[in-house]
Amino acid sequence: MDNSKRTAVILANIGTPDKPEVGAVRRYLFEFLNDRRVIDLPWFFQKLLVNLIIVPFRAPKSTKIYKMLWTDEGSPLLVNAEKNRQDLQKSLGDKYEVYIAMRYRKPSINSVLNEVKEKGFGKLVVIPMFPQYASSTTGSIGQYVAEKISKWYVIPEYRMISQFYDHPQFVKAFAERINSYNPSEYDHIIFSYHGLPNRQIDKTHPSIDSTKCTCEKELPKHGHFCYKATCYATTRLLAGALGLSPKDYSVAFQSRLTRNWLNPFADEMVVEKAKQGVKKLLFVAPAFVADCLETTVEIGIEYEELFKEHGGEKLQLVESLNDHPAWTETLRQLIHSV
């Protein structure tokens, strides 16, 4: 088939170390944390902080955590991505060619784009694997792709799906995943999202202080690309699909580095719920479409231990979409929508 009549699809994620070894983790962190969209401090302070403090000290600690995550097949993020790619390829058929790419490490976005360029596809669709837009994830991928293809002599028709938290099929897919864990059997549900510095949220709407916004209750006009607002909107959509009342669930943000990040903080909420007498806690992470260090280890292991230390009995992580057929269908619908 003539490639000029075909569409290349890139499923792009942040990335993963090549191996659970200090050298590989150090290389991954170096690429990741030197991204100007990830740490948006002045250039000199970013380089000083990342290269002389964070990476040297964090790499050995992170390596131990990655070893807990790794399976015989390799990094779960990469393994699930490849399964997802294969399923989506079958679903879309010969008019499409599906690739996976990582913003940092392998398979790199650059190498995949080079193949797309070489084959001469007529259309390119990029889907960052993040339901809610954030500058440090979707924004970074979008900027990188745009900079690369802007240098091509022939630029194909190009579309990037910047977020999909409110797509009906995505909501349906995640709700099905949650329902499979019988949420009514739990005392409380926490919807946990990856945290971000408050200053990055404020850059989305400079005239409005995110700590004083009412986006917890409804999506404001300025909130379409506000990560905090869309996280709360995602929760409301899922709660509606599951028939939950406000007392049944809470929203929290995990993986914080400082107290100037989005709150409430998930680790503190875990302790709070345990002290309130909650015995069975269900955790949902709708900012992640594939299980990774932040879900499997941080929530599934670290938070469970924290919960039990303070009187809780069971903390259950809801498995992410991974290679579930409903997730493949979500991606198929997203691609056909553009």
C-alpha cells in the first residue's frame, strides 16, 4: 500500500530506564530532569540542582525501587506499551502503522520519527499517554515532535491529541476497571493523580491563583488545559459513571517533592483515613494509563505499608488500563476522531 495514503500513529510516553541498574537509571534521570518543561527553574539553578544534587543522590535510591518494579519481561511500562501497540495495530488495520516511543530513553521519539519520515506517511497522529494535559508531559512531547518535524522538507498532515480525560470511552474503560474491584466493598476510594508544583499550574492561568480556584467543584472557563482542574473533572466523571456520592471518595496528589505542590497529599491522606477508622481503602490512579513505578510501587507497596502502620487493614490499587481491550477501543476512537 502507498504510504502516502497511510497514517502513522505514535503512542508516546515519558519513558523508562533501559535496565534497573544505577548507570541506566542515572542516564534516564539525566534526560528527564534536564527537560526545561519538567523543571522550570532558571537554567543555571536547574543544571546545578539536577546534575550535582538530584541525579547523583537519587539514582541509587531509584534503582532499588525500579528493581521492585521490574519483571522477567522487563519494564512493565514498556511491556504493556508493546502489547497495547500490537492490539491497536490489529484493530486499525493496514491503513495505519502504530509505533510506541518514549520521550526519554528507548525507543526514542527521534528514532521513530526518522522511520516515519523515511517511509513517507501521508498523516501523523501522536497520542501522548496522559489523559490530562500538563506542560511537563504532553507539552514536552508536543514541543519535541513539533521541533523535529518542522525541519522536514515534506511535513505530513499532523495531529496531536493533547488530552482525553473526558472522552466517553476513556471514562467507560476506567470505570469498568474500577468496577471489577467491587468498590462497594471498600470503606473509601481515593482518586490519586501525579502531583505538580503549584507554580506550573498557575502558569496555565497566570491571572488566577490555583490554590484559590473552585475547580474542585466544577470545570471553570479557564480550566480546559489546567491540570488541577482536569484531574478533578476526571474524578467527577468517573464518580458519575460509578454512581458514587461525594462522601464515598476523595482526590489526592502523589509523588510530591516539596509542600509547594498540588495538595491534598496522597501519603498524608492515607494516614488520615487510617486514623479516622477506614479499614479498607481503594486507590484509583486515572492519570496513568499503564502501571508504573508511581502506581505499582508507590501506591501498591509504599502506601499499603503506610496504611497498615496507622491502623488500616487493606489498601487495594486498581490496576491501570494497560492492555485492556476497552483501552484499545479508546485509542481507536481517538485516532478516528482526528
